[in-house]
Amino acid sequence: MTDTTTNALFTPWSIGPIDLKHRIVLAPLTRVRADIDTLDPNPMMGEYYEQRASDGGLIITEATYPSAQSGGMVGTPGLYTKDHAKKWKAINEKIHAKGGKVIVQLWALGRTQDGASGIRVVSASDIGLDGKPQPEALSKEEIQSYVVDYANSAKLAMEAGFDGIEVHGARKSMLVDLG
């Protein structure tokens, strides 16, 4: 790396209202370590994120379900109950204690899930993916229920002490300010 590149890595940066002391970010990495039955974040996840937190750095969590209906992959955490929020809060406090910032990535599997979980395979349309079960097209009312799920999850993210949320939209993600 050149000095210019190295220096840029360690210069302050802001993402909306989130001020960072450097530009090193932990990208979302699906870890599938949440409690299998409840989808609760757990102490192992807390240790993982605490180890990676840095003063002024940013962590984007692994993909996290905003509702039970949006799931389908074993071990992926949820953020749709007060208990989920409480357990995420304990993790976020560890990150913040090290001076780090943390954003939760909200994710609905939709047509990408394999159907093995028993959760209905759905999408905004009935267009499937090769090697995956044919999804059922959601009705307008069902799509609206997902909007409500994401809004509820965003409120719980605020309670859990996240600095922001990222809405995973395949290749079109959005950062939402929780301030």
C-alpha cells in the first residue's frame, strides 16, 4: 500500500450522523451462531463482536431477521422480540465500551431460502431462483406486513443501542439513521 492509501484508511469519516475515527469497517458476515430455537443472540456472538470492535470503528452485524416469517436459515439471529433486543443490547454495550459503532443488517430470506426450515418460501413475485423452491408471490397485504416487521425491528434496534440499521436488499442496501 502507498502512504496515501494507508493514511486514508486512518482518517476520520462520517456515514450520515455516525462519526468514525478511521475507515476500517467489519462487513456483515453471516455467522449462524444464534440460539437455534429462539434466534436469540448469545454470549459467543458477544465475544465475537467485542473482539472485533475498535475505537472509532464500525461493525455491521450479520444478517438479522426482522420477523419469524422472514427467516429460514438455522442459527441466524432475530431482532423482533424484546428479548432479542435485550440480548443485542448486551452485545452493543461491549462494542460501545471499546469506542466502536454498530449497525444491524436486517434481512429477509425470501426466495433465497431452501424451504427446509418449514417457513413458507415467499417473494414479491413468484419468480424463482435456480436450485431453490418456487416462491409464492406475496399479496399486497402480506408485503405490508413485512413493512410493519421492518419498522418494529428498527424500533427494537433503537432500544438495543444500535447506531443505525442497514436494510439488506440484495445489491441495493440502505443505511437508516436511528438518531
